[in-house]
Amino acid sequence: MTEDTLDPSLDGSPDEELDELRALVVEQGGDPQAAQTTDDPLELAALAFDAVLIPGSDRYTLTEVAQRAGVDPEAAHRLWRAMGFPDPAVDTKLAGDLDVEALRLAVSQMVDHQGLATGVRQTRIWAAALARISELWVDELRSALDAGTPIPLATEAAVTQIDLDRVTWLLGYVHRRLMAAGLRRELASRSTGRGTERAVAFADLVGFTTLTEELEPLDLSRLVETFEELAYETVATHGGRVVKTIGDEVLYTGEDPACVLAIARTLLDRSGPVGLPELRIGVDRGTAVWYEGDLYGPAVNRAARVVAEARPGTLVATRSFADAAVGTMWSERGSAELKGIGPTDLLELHTA
């Protein structure tokens, strides 16, 4: 059933919408009886998505999944929570054979308590990353519904865009590429003796809090998307690495100050032309270590504090960063009392 094949005699009445959604649930392999138990079009849409993404997910409780997989129920619950889900009621049937196989595979190499702890930690990290990826499809559905698209048409359009084989293959490919690059980066860092010394930068959108009150949700999401696109493209072009984005802020790093400065200059120059508010950037150089895909350490803490000292459209650096940025012109800013850090000499990138 597609938009082109919908019966033109349908007038879009609530009953006909329900019939369309029930037909979609059955077409995708869902349970016809479950579809008849609700008159909520949004619940029917959810049943259609469940049929596509997690077929047969109403057969077993989480404890029954553990029993079928031959796994300690407590381990199953820990892994379930690591994915970000709350413990279900004891008698809630929310899983199927797909979940049994996933649990069996997840614990196949967990030979002791330490193995389980590692598996839980890995699952938590994977889930956090994949949750954001999954929001791409949620965003499409949300935009369609917000624009007034009828629920059956919005649901069907979203269902047809879900190509699990393609998505799974591409995720595997990107994972392999990132893993290889990360391992090579770690080995290269050790071979050059750079160790944990890194240049770190925070770039912040000025006035973002005010914009969140003024812009419509869709316009706000587009602004954040534009910022992230600019950040990822610019950082990659100059050989840096985006650590994470947090709404109005991006944390990125580079092997040396020259790389971080090249990124900063491009971000400052290009933010206006792409329709973004002014940026301000804070940078430091020092100890920063990777853990679970995030960056930690004194350099990160200082850069986070320094960015608050920067005026719109400027970059402010610590003395350690400026001293390492050979050939760069700076203007003295004096000493600032950084929260949790203390007096710190700051310099502003000279642009005149």
C-alpha cells in the first residue's frame, strides 16, 4: 500500500484512517489481533514500526528471554538497562526470538563477572551512539506529523524508508573504518611520543539560549543541524577530530595547535555566511585522554572554562596553547579567575 495506491474514495475519516493503519500493520507482518485491540492511530503506527523493526516482540518477558538464551536473568536485565531501557514489569511481554539470539550472542564471550562488566560497558556506549543515529528516522516522522501529514501517510512513508539491510551494512562499514582509524591513531601517537598531550577547543554559539525561546522547534533543529554540519566538515577537512557536540557547543581536538587554529579560523569565518549566530572559541593545550569515546583531562576542563571568557567572534587561548602555536600573533588579555581552576593567563587571537 502506497500513497499512489490508496483508494481515492477514502475521505480521510477517523475510521478509514484506522482501517489504513490496521492494513499497514498486517502488511508488514504484524499481529492482526493486536491491531484490532486499539483505536488509537498513533498506537497502530507504533505497531507497524514494531512489525518492521522488531518482529514478534510480544512473545516473551525479559526473564523468559534470558531462560531461552541460557543466560542469568540478572545479566539480561543489566544489558537491557545498559541500552537505556527501564526494567519492565515482571509479566510484560516485550521481546521475541530476535532478542533471544541477540542476548545469546552478547554473552557468548562473557566467561566471568569481569566479562559481563565489560559487555555492559560496551553496550552502554553502543546504545548511546546508536540512539542518536536512530533519531534520524524519528526526525523524519516528527517533521511529517508536525507538517500536518495524515498519520497513515506519514507512517507508511517512514516504513518504506527503513532499509534494514542497507543501514546495517553501512553501519558495519563505518564502524570498521572508525575502528581502524582509531587504532592507527593510537599507535601513531605512541610512536611519535606525543602521549596524552593534545590541543583542545570548545566552539560555542553565542546567544543560543535566547534563540531556543524565540525559534520554532523545526527552525531550532535546522540551526543545530547547520552548526553540526559545519563543525564536522571543517574539523575533518583540517585533520582534526570532533569529540562531541552538545547542542550549541562542539568539542574538537587536534594533534597540534596549528590544526586547531586552522579549524577555529574557518569556523569563525564561515558561521555567518551559513546563517549561524557568531561563534566564540576557547582553546588549551595539555593532558587529555580518551575513554569510552570521550575526551577527559585538564586540557578539556580549561578549554571549557576559557570559551566563556571569549567575546563573540573571537578565539581565546591559554598561555600553554599560545606558546605552542609558533608564529601566531596574540593580544594579551591578562589573567582570569577560571572556576575550579584558578588564575589563568589568557590571550586572544590577533586578527587585525
